[in-house]
Amino acid sequence: MPLRLSTRTNDFAARFAELLAMKREVSEEVSQTVKAIGAEVIARGDDAVIELTARFDKLTLTPATMRVSADEIAQAIAACDARTLEALKLAAERIHSYHLRQRPRDDRFTDALGVELGYRWTAIEAVGLYVPGGTAAYPSSVLMNAIPAKVAGCPRIVMVVPAPGGVLNPLVLAAADLAGVDEVYRIGGAQAVFALAHGTATIKPVAKIMGPGNAFVAAAKRQVFGTVGIDMIAGPSEVLVIADKTANPDWIAADLLAQAEHDTAAQSLLITDDPTLGDAVVAAVERQLVTLPRADIAGTSWRDYGAVIEVANLDEAVPLADRIAAEHLEIIAEDAEGLAARIRNAGAIFLGGHTPEAIGDYVGGSNHVLPTARSARFSSGLGVLDFMKRTSLLKCGPEQLRALGPAAIALGEAEGLDAHARSVAIRMNLG
Amino acid sequence: MPLRLSTRTNDFAARFAELLAMKREVSEEVSQTVKAIGAEVIARGDDAVIELTARFDKLTLTPATMRVSADEIAQAIAACDARTLEALKLAAERIHSYHLRQRPRDDRFTDALGVELGYRWTAIEAVGLYVPGGTAAYPSSVLMNAIPAKVAGCPRIVMVVPAPGGVLNPLVLAAADLAGVDEVYRIGGAQAVFALAHGTATIKPVAKIMGPGNAFVAAAKRQVFGTVGIDMIAGPSEVLVIADKTANPDWIAADLLAQAEHDTAAQSLLITDDPTLGDAVVAAVERQLVTLPRADIAGTSWRDYGAVIEVANLDEAVPLADRIAAEHLEIIAEDAEGLAARIRNAGAIFLGGHTPEAIGDYVGGSNHVLPTARSARFSSGLGVLDFMKRTSLLKCGPEQLRALGPAAIALGEAEGLDAHARSVAIRMNLG
């Protein structure tokens, strides 16, 4: 059974704090192994990648077969179920449209002194996208990572995906093609991350690496950070549903289970002001679990980390939701919009009973790569800006330098940086 | 003498690659020490912070005296030199104006299907700003970190600054006051970072920690990342000047030295198509070094990491500048604007002979916290967005769910996530 809390009980504050502090993930200590893999790849490039792929993926590659050919991609697409392919195209179009609106504007202006200022956004020159192999090879995630890169204008998008025993998921290749990925390599693990960051004879280096992976991939991303940029380190997924008596308990139960089926470390939470609804949802979860293919995973997640929190009224839900800072927040209540406007911390908000989070996972258009494990307090879902960077611009003429120079000299001197002061003074003939 | 390279020589590619690969920083291995400090602060809060401050800063504190009082700040301001204070005010105003233009717009729209989409930006609820003590206590950096937080709308800005032997820089306190910092604590080192991240009885936790620091501070930031957000880990600073025959060699020399005086690991580079200018700059650096208070530091940086690169024409400078990806890029050439437009990777660009980088450090208005060590390939200078996060919004009604549902169900099933598919189907009466 999931945890049941109520703000009406005296121990609520302590029990809610415990819920927030729950560690849902055991961090495997793999950094030494990963360091050794990195040293191999940096020293021996392709040779090391090929050896490590043979060892870990039971796959024999050559520099020539490392890359997935255009023919193979075409064959994979031909092998895909037509209905699924159509769904993938719809998803790609909607993700593209949504992200187009995130393209930032440059700025350039002249201030009252005549100083020209501004900034300019440019796309990152090459990005790498890590796609996990096996059961976690999600074509939807390929779209969610690659399309914003394309919209940003990245000229080179490189995907790596392990092919254990040589097997690749055709839908993953179809998604890469749809999203405009430029190069696909059938390698994975820490070795693929180091190959992307440092380059090999076959794979030119990229400037930033995105995408989820196992503990080895996460450790490799941490280690190459600095050499290249990385996105967030993804943690286990979570959903918070805030609901009142207008909500359908069966629908909520389905949404809680959709989150729980991801991973035994996923977390599904419900906050409601209606005790009857809470009971009905708990019962509906049990009923729906019975016929779920991934019942083991979902059931474990729900029992270990699920919780139903009863509040006196939905105003109380606002500060709780901000502390939970859920990756996904569904609000199924009369005043869903009003509540949403008052909540500061959430990766994505799904409004009303007809917006199950799964719509957002696939075809809503917004990004499904979202901040997990309470990080929505300080970070955002993936977007176009993650594939761009901003350069600031400054231009003074002689007059502007005369106007601003004395203050710059005063501050340079106050900070003990005389060469700073002089670099200004020398242009004002005070040097 | 600095390195002299020329694209006309056969070994240029190799020597340029060596220049890029130069390690300018020895990374101290302090992570175990920092881990122990973190465990202490997490377990014992204020008591641990007070003990560690006594040990490292030779300063006896109580929970009550940890915070710098409003009276002390007022007294510090009164003790500041009036001219410096005016300069600081001018800087604060200009930084404020520049960053106001970076405030992002929310988006909300309804697509052709009637799906409501959008995103909303919100300020991070509490941010911590680390300010180094001693000689590296730069009031300008307080402005550069705190003002964008204020512009973003962060309701709580907390500053920590070590006070070795009890001494604080009055200008740093004046800058904190000007910038609107809400709380100032006289603590520093790894213990201050852990106190900000995890909170103590006296210091409420923050959600993101910004600001530069020594190896212990950097290691602590890496360790708390995840619990809170962090900004970049700052590396040694660098400038690249691209200049043609129209440039004044004395001015360039002054700019190269302004960079070099920061740190022996700083790097000053010149690319020019005019060999005479190259020689003249090298000679001018030597002349100017003689009378520079920080000649030791600047001279070491220039000898160890400085370089003059001669190119056949400034077109050749563009790809070199992109590979260098300098934190600061000055372009002093006839077609400065044209060159700037073609360069992808730079933290900040300073256009023309009358825009020494030191203007940007203090009073230009743009931010001086910029990506170092080639990271301008994938990251941006500090800005308002670093203090905000984006929540995506999605709202479907029954019709929109019917339109998008089948594709979401198809993709959920294709990914083996049946509960995802069901959470949609149950609302379409297909479940």
C-alpha cells in the first residue's frame, strides 16, 4: 500500500519531510571503471571503442561498420509498422512546431550614452545524443532530444546507440531520420560518451552531449563535463496529481500507474482535498494493476514510493507542490488554471482531466525531457536554448569611453587590478 | 617570450592544437576533504559551520553573529571612498538596464486542433552567491551575480563571504547592498556551500548556488549539484584579440596584460595579419610590464600561456577564433562587425579599439561572468535565465484527446509502456 498522509495530523510536517528526503536511487560507484575506459578511448580512439564494444555489446565492429549506413536506416524504416510510423511523424511535427516558438531573439541597442550593446544567440556546432539500447530505447526520446537541436540550428547532430548482439530498434532509427540526425553510430556505454567528447579517427568530437543512460553513461558524462557540455543527469521519473472531487479516480489511477511502470524507482503522488477520491484511487490502482504487463515494476514503485496526501483544501496543495517540485504535475480540479498559476516549481503542468501526462510524453508537442528528483526548483525541461549559447556584444567609441572610463578606472584600482585601469586610461591619454 | 605561431608554417596545425590542449590549471584533489566537511555540516549544521570557520578563517562566530547586520553594512558603506561608490552605482545601474532586456517572455497559444500549449518562466525561489574573501573579493562580481538574480525576480538572495580574521571588504558589502542581496553571512569555504545547499538552523537552504571560489569551493559545488543547482565551475580567464594594422599596439598590449594580471594561469592571445603589429605588441607588453604592480603574475601568464598568431588574412582568424572559443574576444580591425558576425564561439565580443575588455568587466552593462577554458563552444555568460526556470503547459479537452489519443496509444504500445497507452485509452472509452 502507498503512504497515506494528511495535513490534519500532528506529525504531517515530519512525515512529508521524510517523503521528500526518500532516496529512490542507489548510485552505483562506477567512476573508477569509467575513468579507465575514458583513458583507453582517449589514447587509442577507434581501436579502444571497437574492443570495448566487442566486450560489452558482443558486437564486432570495424571503423567502417561503426556508423549505421543510410541504407540500413532506410531498411529499418521500411520494416516499421505503418501506424506507429504515422504516430511518430505526428509527434515529430508537433514537437517541431512547439519548439520553433522557443527560438530566442538577438538583441542589439544603443543606450543614452551611445554605447552599443546586445547579445547574439548561436547554435552549438555539434551535439551528441546518447540513446540507450535494449528495452529503454525509446524513439520518442530521440525526437525530444534531436528536434530541439535541429530547431536551434545545430549543423551536426550525432547519435550513438548501443546494438547489443548487433540488434538496433528500427523505430529508433526511424525517429533519428525523422528528426534530422546527421550521423548514427552503433556504440554505447561510457566508451561512446568518451568517443563523442574527445573524438576518434571515425567520429569527430562534439561540443555537448545529451541524453539519458545507465550509471556508466552518467558517470562518463560527469567526467567529460568541461571538455564538452552535458545536459542534466536524469534521475527516476515522478508524477504529482492534484485533484478534487470533480476528478475521475480511474483516470488518476491510470496516470499514477503510467508513471510507476517506468521504473521501480519512479514515484507517483496524489494530493486531494477529497478523502473519498483518495480511497477510490487507491482501490482503482489495485484493480488496474492486475492486468498490466509491467505490473511488477509498477506495483513495486507504487508500494515503495507512492503516496496519497489528504489536504483540508487545495490552497494547502500549492506549497506542498512547490516543495515536491514534480517533474510532471497534473491538475485535475475545478480551478486547475488558478492553481497552476500559483505553483512555482514543476517541470511540466498538465491541465484538466483530459490531459493525461502520456499525451505530453508523445504527441503534445512540449518536451518530455524534464527535471527529475526535485530539480524543477532550479532547472527546466529540455528546450531549444539548451542547444544554443549567447555571446554578449559591446562597442564603445571615443566619447563613450570617455564617459565610462573614469568609473572603470576607479573600480579597477579599487580591486587592485591596475592593468585593467591602465587598459582604459591608455585610451584616454591618462595612462 | 610568448609563443609565436604563423599559419604560413608547415607545423601550424600541430602547434595550434598544442596551444589549445595546454592545461592551464592543476586540479587539486580535495574531494575527500570536502566530503568530510559536507558530512559534518549536514549532520551538525551551525555548530559544524562555526567550528570550521574558527579553524580555517580564525574567526569565532555564534549563530547570532554569523549574519552580517544591517548596521555593519551601513557602516561599511559609510567607510567606502565616495568616488569608488559612485562608480559602483553607475556599474549597478548599467548592469540592471542591460539585464532587464534579458527577461524572457511566457508563451501560451492554441493550435489548430484546439490544444492549449505554452510555457511559463518563474524565478528560482532562493539563490546563494559565493563571494571569495581576501584579494579576490571583487565588488564588481557581486553586482554581476546578484543583479541578474534580482532582475529575474528571485525573492531571496543569500550571500556568503569568508571573513578571515574577521575582516570583510567594505566595497563587497556596499555592492551587496546596491544589488539587493537579502542576507549576508560571514562564512566561506566548502562549509558555506554545504550550509547553503542543506540549510542550518540559522541559514535556510537555497535552490541554486552561484559564484566562483577556490578548489574547495568548486569541489563542494560539484558535490551538492543535484541537491541544488550550480552555475559553471569557473576556470582561468582568457582574452583573444584579433587585430589588423589599424590597431594601436600599446592599447592591445595593455589589454593582454589586463587579462594576464588576473592569474598566472590566465591566457592572452593575439591573432593578427600584420607581422609588424605582432612585433610591436610583444615589445609594448615588455615595456608596460615594468611598471605594473602585478608584474610577476602578468609576466608569468604572458610567458607561459601568451601567444601571437600570425595569419595571412583575417578570414583565417575566424575558424581559429571558433576553436579557441575565448571567454573575451576583442576585435580591433577595419571590419570588426563583419568578423564578429562570422564567429560562432566567444563568451563576449568587444568591438573596435575603444572597447577595452575592462569596460565590460565593470561598467559596460553586460555580464562579466563568462564561459572560460573553451567552454564558449557550448555555454553562455551568466544572465537572467540562469536564475529562472521554465515550466511547460499542456491542456487538452475531450476533442483534442480524441484527435491525439490514437497516436499516443500507438507510441506507448510500441515502446512497451502499456500503462501509458491505457491512461489515454481509458479517457476515450477504449480502455
